[in-house]
Amino acid sequence: MAEFRRSSFASRHLDPGSRMGEILFGLIMTLTFTLAADIVIQEEGRAGAREMLIGILGCNLAWGIIDGVLYVLGQVFDRGRIRRIGFQVRQATSDDEARRMVADELDETLQPMAGESALRNFYDSIVERVRSAPPAPNPVRREDVMGGLAAGWLVFACSFPAVLPFLFLDDPHVALRVSNAILIALLFFVGWRAALHTLVKPWLAGLTFMLAGILLVALAIPLGG
């Protein structure tokens, strides 16, 4: 899949975790749609398959737009939260209080990688830097918009593998089964590739993603998802 290449648009604007989440969301939503459409295809044949394809593309496009907007809002919110911490550090009455505010934010991430004295020096440097720099504005940035476009594109692109079998196979029932198989295989593939960023065995991650995706679809369909 092109989105996994380092030179791809999504790779330039989204971190691996964000890409993985968007792709999983798109695949699971598409698989839910295709599995739930089985009855429609049985009753209406090619006409039902055509309606399903339009529905898949429209649904993923709509949710891609929604997801992209939410990504932009999330980025602005995260920076706003950091700005608030910076404001509190400037208002702190002592160095210890300011350092504790920074530690509350970073300890969970940094403690496994550095000792107490190193962290203390690092946090002191952060406090000094924050106090010496004026608060920066927090507008929507170009990278926010590009990341939102990348997130939306990944969700929408996940509908393409589900559509392809219907373009090449005349029997809509066979095309639907092939479409479902492709989506399930892609769930495994996403897990396999995601494991390359961790210490998890790729086959185990792939199997876990695939089974988790199928389980989520099985839960979503009865609930009207």
C-alpha cells in the first residue's frame, strides 16, 4: 500500500501511529459496510451492488472529511494545552513548583529513558526556556491542514480495495466475498507493518489486528454501524 512508503504524502504529514489508526478506521468501517450489504445484494443483485459501492465511497469520503477536520482541531488543542502549561510555569511561585508542572507532563514518557538527576536538569532547562520566551500564538498551521488532508485521504482510500472486485467480476456475490477477503487480509497487513515500529512479532500483530477488526465489525453490525 502506497501510504506505508516513507515518500508518500501521508508519511510526510502523519506519524506511524496516526497513519495506523486512520487506516484501521477506514478498513473496519468499509468491512462493516460490505458485510452488512450482503442481504441487499442477494435481493437486488447488480443494482444492489452498485448502490453499495456508491454508499461505501460516499461514507468513507464523508468520514474522511470529518476525520481530517477533527485532526486539525486536535492539533490546535494539543498546542493550546501546552501553552496553558507554559502559562502556569510562568506563574509558579518557585522553581520546584514549576519543575513539578513540567515533570507531571513529561515523566511518564521520559522516566524509562533517563535518570532522576538528568531529568531534573532537563526540566530545569525547560522551565528556564519557558520563562524567558513570550507565549507564542496558536493559529491553525499549514502542517495541521496537511495532516488533516492526509488523515482524510487514508480513510477514503480504504474504500478502494473494497470496490475493485466489483469492477472486474460479473457475479456480485463472488465480488462481495473477494472484497471481504481483501479487507480482512489488509487488516493483517496493517498489523504486520505496524509491528515493524515496535518489538512485537509481525505475524502476531497481524493476527491480532485482523481478529480485533473482525470482532469490532461483528459488534458494529448488530448495533446498526
